[in-house]
Amino acid sequence: MQPLNCRVIGNNVLQSGIRELLLALAPGAPSFSAGQYLMLDVGGAAFPFSIANAPNQKTLALHIKPTPDSSDSDRIERFLDSKPVSASIQYPLGDCCLKRLPDRPIILIAAATGITQMKSMLDWLIEQGFAHPIHLYWGVLTPEELYLKEELETAAAQHQVVYTPVVSQDIDHWEGRTGLVGEVVLADISNLNAFQVYVSGSPAMVYGTLDHFVENGFQPENMHSDVFSYAPRS
Ligand SMILES: Cc1cc2nc3c(=O)[nH]c(=O)nc-3n(C[C@H](O)[C@H](O)[C@H](O)COP(=O)(O)OP(=O)(O)OC[C@H]3O[C@@H](n4cnc5c(N)ncnc54)[C@H](O)[C@@H]3O)c2cc1C
């Protein structure tokens, strides 16, 4: 795959230190499907980031969360702090994406920055007038990490979207759902096999969720995640 050079058109800090990098696609560059990711070149090393917007021919939005005590993450931060005017990417990647509208309701489950992939899918489904209900679950450690809260609440108020943020740490000022996001999904939805399920997060989170669902009668082929391709279990 040929690297693609993109102009940087935005480099912002969002809530909780999340970085937003906005790239302009050159005319004639390929588009992508909702849910795909790219490899961002940072000084000769390439790092995967999901594309956080719905497909279009013009822009790619990345939301990048700093990882404490990670030299890779420090390197990415230094790159962003250097205010680059362009960035080299390999793109589009990943087969956990929406190439056409599913014929049944959807459950999108994100852990932390996994929300980027789910946001791309959600925005595209809404744009396309998806006729079935969409359930979006977002698991985070603390409420402060819900950096897309208002945007997702607005989507839920205006469309057929049920948005459920889930906080896993014991927090006094949080009145919403608590615990592990997969357990909350199971508590809410008894007929999981009636849905197409997409999950984004670390391999441990995705496989933990899958196993828990399967123990409760879920057919594993109904779950889709990039993790199954880049971190296969066997
Ligand atoms: C396919 C894919 C997409 C990714 N998309 C993003 C993104 O949109 N934003 C972002 O900040 N990081 C994303 N990551 C993680 C990111 O690539 C790393 O954080 C970065 O390379 C720094 O490396 P690290 O060794 O410090 O972190 P790692 O130890 O590799 O990961 C650290 C953090 O990234 C999270 N992470 C791991 N896999 C994914 C995933 N599939 N999607 C989202 N988060 C994940 C982990 O839960 C953890 O919080 C993605 C990783 C993969 C494999």
C-alpha cells in the first residue's frame, strides 16, 4: 500500500487531554468505509488510529489519547506538539466496517478510545437513514473521559439511538450506569442474537465481552471487531 501525504487542517486538544488531528485528503484519494482505520507515520514508525468521522472524500478525523508511561505515546505526543503541516498515512485498513446498511438492529460497544470507530459507524448510519434501532454503549473509567458526551446525547435525542455511557470506577458524582460495559449490555438486552454487534477496545476487553456473551447463548459470528484480525486468539 502506497503511503498517502495529507495536509494537517486541525490539531486540537479536546476534553481530558484527547488530541484531535484533522487531515485533508488530496483530490482523488480513496474514500473509506465507516469503521476503518489508518496507520499514522510518526518519525518512521506507524501507529494505528481509527477514523472518527463518517466517510467522505475530504477529511479524516483522528482522536488520539495519550497513554501514560508509553514511549510510543510520548513519541506521538511530540509529533503532535511539533505542529506538523502534513502527515503520512497508510489507509484505508480494517475489515470491521460498514460497507452496506445491515438488515437488523445494531449494538455498538466501545471501550475508551474505541468510541472513535463506533462514532464513524454511528454518524454514517444516521446519515444513511438506517431504519433499525442503534444501541451505543461507551465504557470508560471515569465520567471525565466521556469527551463526546454532548454530541452523542444529541444524536440520541434526534435519532433512533439509545446511548448508554457506563463508568467502571466507583464515582460519587456519577448517577448513570456502572460496571463493565459488556455486563451492562447483557443486563439490558436479552435477545442479543437479534442484533449485529460491533465492539472496539483492547483485545482483553473484546475477548472478555465475547466470552461473556457466548456464555449467555450469543452466537459468536454476530460479533465483529478489528481485534479478531490483528490479535487472533489462536
Ligand atoms: C485498530 C486500532 C485502532 C486504534 N485506534 C485508536 C484511536 O482511535 N485512538 C487512540 O487513542 N488509540 C487508538 N489505538 C491505540 C493506539 O494505536 C496506541 O495507543 C498508540 O499506538 C500508542 O501505543 P501504545 O503502545 O502506547 O498503546 P497500546 O498499549 O497499544 O494501547 C493503549 C490504549 O489504546 C487502546 N486501544 C487498543 N486497541 C484499540 C482499538 N482497536 N481502538 C481504540 N483503542 C484501542 C487501549 O485500550 C489502551 O487504552 C488503536 C489501536 C488499534 C490496533
